[in-house]
Amino acid sequence: MLRSGPFTDERIVGLLNERFIPVYFDLSPKSPAGDADAKEFVTKLKPELGGSRVPTPPILFATADGALLGEASNYASEREMLAALRDVLRQNSKYAGPSDGEERRPRLARARTHHYLGKDKGAIALLSEPRTAHENLFMAQIARRAGDLDNAEKILGELDSNAFADDIAVEFGLIAFARGDVKTMRVRLAAHSEEGARAPEARYFLGVSLFHLGQHAEARLAWKELIGKYGEHPFSYRADWAYTQTTDNGPAAEPTSFTTQGPKSLLGRHGYMGRKNPDLTRRPG
Amino acid sequence: MLMATLALLSLPQDPALEHPVHLDRTGIEWALPFETARKRAREEGRLLAIKPVAFGTTVTGCW
């Protein structure tokens, strides 16, 4: 669930990289990702993870000396995960300071860190005018995430439409989605090139727009092609999540229990428990 | 049901299997193995963000 949800959010990935030491391991010693040291450390924090049958483990925030300071569910939404990361840093500020050399980075990189930490005023103050085009693009993203869609559109409208064509396509597509205008969303996202850096994200949300336009089979085909083309990309996982919760006729019936039997998802997963893909719920138009 | 229970296998790790982190495309800079992560957390004054996985990691997918 983390891969299909929170790990598609650059703020969460950015915070994990810049303010934490992220590590994962498989509790099973048979797995190539097994790690006996990690398992010993974690089962001291959470003894219930030491058995032969375990609950789905959360993500744990701990000191190197073994003090558990927080956790977030494996099924957390992006909003919940972001809040958990920010909260544990706020409550344990000795671990939250900037890294050596961080303040010498370009101001856009520093502004991103402020934004990841939820300090948008600080980010905006850093990016005082005159701004580069990339800084303006980031300002538009800050505005979109804050729900200031008119301002986001205004800033995007002033960007070079050729140099930033792909970013403009995605950003206007996401703004249209936030407004519940899925027709515009589809048109905008269809303009993103296959070669662009945000192509997986654009293809995923293009599928979402098709789904909300009632073109369920076309939406699922878009997600299937995305998974085939981009493999382990986070938006492949998000597409896999959407695919399993839909049919060619619309939303799929909700699973009543978890099972490792039966068909797997396109990415070979047993299922996606815990919550519905939020993108399948249309925003109010 | 939010809590899925899975049986964990207790067979020894196959050293021939490559760690699936090489497939990871999240952009997260995973610190592996754990003792390296722990050492870095100490040196850099950071918290560990530890994700134990119970669903299984395979050579064809991270988790």
C-alpha cells in the first residue's frame, strides 16, 4: 500500500531522504531482503512482529538506540503519512535539523525542503522574485497542493508552453481533477508526451479521467499499458491498485477478506487491503 | 479487515537471490543493510524509518 499510495508523493519521498534514514527488510529470513539484525531490532520494539504469523507491519520511526518514537500504518493515506512524518520530526526536533551543507544548496532545493516539512510560507519567502521558470513551476505546485487552484493556473499560464509542455499538461490535468472537470483533465493529460519525465503519472491520471468519464475499459487498458511499460514505477503500483478495484463495467465489488489464493494483480500482488484508491472517487465538480 | 495475517517462512535465505532493492524506483534512498542504516542514523543524528515487510519480497517485485 505504501508503494501505491504515499510513495507516489514527492513530499513523502523527499522527507524520507532528507530527514530520515529509510530502511526496509523482509521479516522472512528466506527472502533476499531478509535482515537478521533488523528483525532483532524491530521485534524488540514490536514483539508481535516476531511470530510465525504477524499483523501487517507499520512503518516505524525509531532512534538508532532503539527508542520507538512513532509509527504510521501500512495503509496510511498520503495525507496521513505526511502528517506522521512531520509530527515525529516536530516532536523530536533534535533529529529534524538540516544536514551538513544543506543550506548551501540552490534556493529551489531549500524551498522544496520547506514545502516537504509543511512550511510553505518559508518556501515562498525563499523564492522571492525574480524567479526562474523552474521556481515558478514549483510555486504553482505549492499553490495547487494548497488548493489555491486559480493562482496555480495563473502561474502555469506564464510558463514557456513549449519548454514546459509536459509539466503544464500534468499540472493543468491535476488542477482540472481537483475541480472535478474530468473532460478537461483528459484533454490536458493526453497532451503529455510518452518521452516526458512525468509520463507514468500522466498516463495514470489519464486513466483516472477516462474512468470518471465512464470509459472504464479504456481506463483499465491505459493502466495495464502503464504497468507493462514502466514496471516497478510507483505510478505502476498506483495503476495496479486502481486496476484491481475496477472492472470494464465500473467499480469492482469490495473484497471481504484477504487471501493469498486466487488471481493476483497485474504486478503479481495478492491484493490491496485497507482502503479504496481515492482517485476512483470523483472530486466535486 | 485492516490486519492481514500471513505465515512467515522460516527457511534460510537463498544467497543466490539478488536483493530486490535494485528494482526499486520510488526515489527513496534506502540505507541497506540495517546495520549501515543504524550507523548512519547515529552519525547523522537522524531517526530511522523502518518498514518491515510481511507480504514477501521477490526477485520480480520489491513488496
